[in-house]
Amino acid sequence: MIGILIVSHGTFGESLIHSASHVLGKRPLFLRQLGVTVHDDPDAILPVAEDLIRFLDQGQGVLVLSDIYGATPSNIAVKLLKPGKVEGAAGVNLPMLIRALTYRNEPLESLLEKALSGAIEGVMRMEAQ
């Protein structure tokens, strides 16, 4: 099973996990989040993130999801990436997370593509009915 780490602003990651747990009916294993606040020193947070990666990696890799590309959480996440072992994507939303959790027994590269497609396909204009 591929581990998943969400690195995001404040409590956004925990809210995503809570929502995904509601949708799936249980809190998924090997899913953690790291909330970054305005008071956090990115250099001090990096070792915490690295510890989470070690915990989450059960031998098949870790997918790191971040919220806004270029912001502090994603800048921390980028430092965790190791091609083929720790892959990442920015712009995390609930459809992306649900898709990642659904396909986490597939190879890491395939999981990354499934997560990205989930994020993209989950954004659409709603029409009045």
C-alpha cells in the first residue's frame, strides 16, 4: 500500500482526511497530514515531514499532496520528493484524495496519474436542474 502525506496550510489537510474518512466510512491507514502555519519555520518542519515519509513508506512509496503550488507547504513537499519513491502533486482537493485512496495499491506512477485525473475531473460547472 502506498502511503499518502498531505502537506498544506493550517488544518486543511486534516479537514480533507476527515471528509475522506466520512466518504469512505473509515479513516484510511497510512494517511497523514502536516499543517503549516504562518508561525512555522520551514527548515524546522522539514525533519518532521521526513519522519512522516519514513513512517508512511511501507515499501511501495509515498504520494505527497500539497495545496497551492509555490506556497510554503508545497515548497516543503518538493524537498521530500525522490523520483520513483516519493512523488508529489499540488492542488489537492477531495476528489484527488478519494481517487488516490482508491487506487493506492497500484504502482506509484500510476497512482499519481489517477490522483491528478481525479482532481481535474472533479472540477466542473454545475447546471441548474
